[in-house]
Amino acid sequence: MWRWLHQWGSPKFFYHRSGALIPVLALASGLILGAGVFWGLLISPADYQQGESVRIMYVHVPAAILAQSSYAMMAVMALISLIWRLKIADAAVQTVAPIGACITLLALATGSLWGKPMWGTYWVWDARLTSTLILFFLFAGVLALRNAAGQSQTAGRAASVLAVIGLLNLPIIKYSVDWWFTLHQPASFTLTERPAMPFSMWGPLLMMVVGFYAWFFLAWLIRLRHELVKREVRSDWVQQMMKQ
Amino acid sequence: MSFESITAFVAMGGYATYVFASYGLTALTLGGLLWAESRRHRAWLHRQGSVRRFEEA
């Protein structure tokens, strides 16, 4: 088990083994997202309260879920990089931050487009919205710190520390709708309970969530592999690969 | 099918702007990021190739 994990910590091993995943993830995310959009946009019913605007849910909720879980993954990688000084974990932190930032912005933007017709405003300083905005700033902060001082190890450690501290924000986002009952509705979709909505609605929602995850791992993998060959450009394995 | 006609689908029950803008933004973000990533990688490989030719010359 440790040997196995250790191998994956090697940039060379990781680069060569992970290449086969790219077409699989590309095909999976394309098919799942395509089917999910078709299901959510055309087949699933309108909501009795929100009408057709409920279809925004099928892109907004997956984006918001992914924004938070990609932050959690970044923090775990940061912790690994702080404790074991694993270079690949540091590269993982650096490469996931911009993707997470984009997805958080997407969650905020689609939420805003849903808020306008439903709440009458694009933005309110509601607890859920504000803590999600902070999530975006955390991603941006980690990215800025990591790229500061020209890729140095100190910058990597500082960025990792910030990423771990920022974990505090995740429970705040999660419980914000219960602690401060403001405009944003509480979760209607949890892992442990039967969803309150009918299958014709949670079906496409779940499909979109899975599709978003497949897309996320694809984007992360492409970026991480690029970062690894860039960092190791002077090493033998990269030089050899480039000659071919 | 939830819609009776293409016109009804396009109208989106009066929410067309918000619904289609959300899906458009999503497509732009997801597609755009992948496009930018692969372009960056190709551009870098291209640069490396020129550097090597320069060093070998």
C-alpha cells in the first residue's frame, strides 16, 4: 500500500500512468454532461413555484458543490505537501487553485442569474453568498501566494498554510443557510436523506454533478501534467520524452 | 418532453434570458478552461522545441 502510494508521488510515474485517463475522462464528461443538459433542459418538469427558472439549478448546484469539494481537495493536498514535502502535492495545490476559482465564480454567476428572477436581485449580502465569495478570494489568495516570489518553496509553503486555514470557511458555507436563515434556501439535496424533489429532478441534477466532477478531474489532470513536465524539464525523463 | 413546441422551449416560460445565460456561461467556463489548458501545453511544447534547436545549433 505505501509502496503503491509512494510510486504515485513520483512525477515521472504519475505522468506516464495518468495519461491513459485523459481520453476516458474526456469521453465520460462529454457524454454525461451532454445527457444531463438534455435531461435537465428538455425532459425534466418545470417547478410549480419557480417555473422554468428551476432549470438553472442543474448547472448552479453542481458548480457550487464542486467549488466546495475542490477546495477541500486542495486543502488535503496542501496538508500532504506541508507534512511530507511531496513535490507533486505542491503542484496539485498550484494547479487546482485556478480551476477552483473559475468554478466558484461560475457558481456565483449562475446563482446571481437565478436570484434575479426569484429574489428580485442579482446579489444580496446573504450568509451563503458572502461565504462563497470568500471561498473565491481564498482560491485567488492561494494562487497569488503560490505564484509569488517566483515559484519558490517558501511561496509554496505559505500558499499551503493559507489553503489549510481556509478550510474553516467550508463549514461556514455549509451551515450558513441554517445558522443565518436569510434568502438562500437550505439544502434540498443531501447524501443521507431521500431527496424531497421527484426523481425527474434529482436524476438530472445527480447526473450533472457526476459530469462536473469528471470534467474537473480532466481539467486538473491536464494542468497538473503540464506543470509537472514544466518543473522537471531539466530531468532525463522529460528530455527523453521530448526527443521522441 | 417538457415543452410542447420549440417556441415554448425558446421562451422558457419567460425566464429565457436567465436560463440560457446560465447554461451559456457554464459551457463557456468548462469548454474555455479545457481549451486554454491544452493550448498552453502545446504552446509550451512548441517553445521547448525552439529552445532545443537554438541550444543544439
